[in-house]
Amino acid sequence: MNEVLAVLDQLRDAGELSGETAADALGAAGWAVNRQFAGESFTRHWERGELVAGIQGDGPDARVEFSLWLRAVDGDEDGDADDWDPDADADDLDAAYEAAEAALAGLVNEAEAPLAATGFTAVDESGDADEDATGGLDYIAHRAWRAGRRVFLRGAIQDDTDLPVRVVAVVT
């Protein structure tokens, strides 16, 4: 995912991560505006090929999230999620989690050497450092690296039972 690492490179030495700083980095790394809403002081939605990125928040707590992989979890016949049954659909959910973890493992392996070459070190996956890296979100699995003020995380997550399981990269 060189497209994501190019944005990380733009942001690595940036000071405070604001929405405008993140938007400038995405533009400089060749990402295109996906959509912009009236009244926004900076573009929050970006795309590059099949990848999408979103800027969440502003000021010192801004984060850039890249969706790298997703799998819908819907075991019912009609294809909508309105009749999701956690008991009946547990096998589908388990399969999606396993597929996400496998995809994540490949993406983590792909990222380790380039991140180490630019001074990023792995974050201990226990304690306060990991809680800080995840922003308190409950990932299925994740791996985080830190260099100075910047944290780079790749993780598998499902935000809600009626949403897809995703593998994301996050820069904070």
C-alpha cells in the first residue's frame, strides 16, 4: 500500500495533525477529492484507485483513516442487514473476522520494513501505549508503530454489527 505510506511520509514530520494538514498531505501524495460538503474548511473524503481515505476530527486529535479491505457480513437470503441474527449468522461473522485477520497479517508484513526504514518502531500491544495507539477503539486485531508524535496503525475492525468488517490503516 504505497499510496498510504506516501501520505504517512508527508505527515511524518508535520507538527500538530490538523484536518487541513492531513488534506494537504493527501493532495500532495496524489489522492483525489472523493466528495466535499458545503461549509467544510477542508476536504474530508479522498480516493486513490480503489482505496478511500477519510479525515476524522480536526486540531490535535485529527486522524486519517484508509479503508484497505472490507467484507460485508450478511448471511440472510435477501441481502439486506435488517434481519441480522447474531446466533444464525455467527459462522459468517467468524469467517469474515478470520479473513480480515489474514488480510491484516499480509498488510502488516508488507509495512514493517518500510516503516522501520523511516524510523517507526512497533508499539507494545499492552498497556497505555497501545490504548493511545488505538484511540480507545476495539479492534479485532491490530499492529501499531510510532515515530515521534505520529502513530501508524493497521487493524481489522467492525464498527457495528450491521456494518462490514474492514481492514484499515490509521494515521494519528
